[in-house]
Amino acid sequence: MTNNLLKIILADDDEADRLLFKEAFFELKSGITIETVNDGMELMNLMHSTKSEDLPQILFLDINMPQKTGMDCLKEIRADDRFKNVSIAIYSTSSSEKDMEQTFIHGANVYIHKPNSFEKLKRVLEKAIINAKVYQDPPFNKENFLLNA
């Protein structure tokens, strides 16, 4: 990265969720740059066209997106050594054990169930930023994989 700001990308097909996400970080006054994309295709095009030093430190990835799912993106990102330093937080409405298990197996760093209130959203995003480094390096711990508000 060419500056000291923490760079985050959110990939989510729900416009309201993208707006809430950005508003939560704005209220946290966290000194973070946030970019949002509408789907997995847009995300992967962005990731592949971004210079290595400008890649995000944290990618928040919704599982259920049209065209290219979050799981497809997760697998593609983890298969590319260029993206090895990008922490991936699954950010989804799904509370399916299977989804959590599969994202853990395929290399997600943390799983966040989308909170049902704005205050909980702010708390969980703040935790995700504070703990980003904890979840970056193996060995990954399944006990702390699910991050709650």
C-alpha cells in the first residue's frame, strides 16, 4: 500500500448493506478507506487490476451474490499467491453451519453474521479491524472464527 490508511473492500450485492457498512465506518471515524463492489465478478476484476501495493488489507465478502458467489471469490483469491496477505472476513446473513465450515476450510480468516442493528454492526466492524492481524496468520482457530458483536 502506498499510504498508511487501512484499505477495505466490501463485496455485497445488497445496496442497503453497502450503505450501512460505509456509514458504520464513517461513525467509527477509523481512518479507513472503503471501496464497495456489487458482485463477485466486479470484485475479481478489481482485485486482478489492482497493483500489489494497493490491494486491500481486509476484504469483507458476502457469500450469496449473483454471477460469482462469495465462495467462488474466496477460492479464487486463496488460489492466487498475489493475494496471500489479504484478510478475508465472510460477511453474510447466512448462519448455516455448512457455510461457516466451507468458508473456514477454503481460507477465510473470520466469519461475521450480519448484525440486525446498526450499533451491533459498528461493534462487530470495530472488532474486525482491531483483530485483523490476529486472524491473518496461521494457524487459524475455529473457536474464534465466528466474530460476534
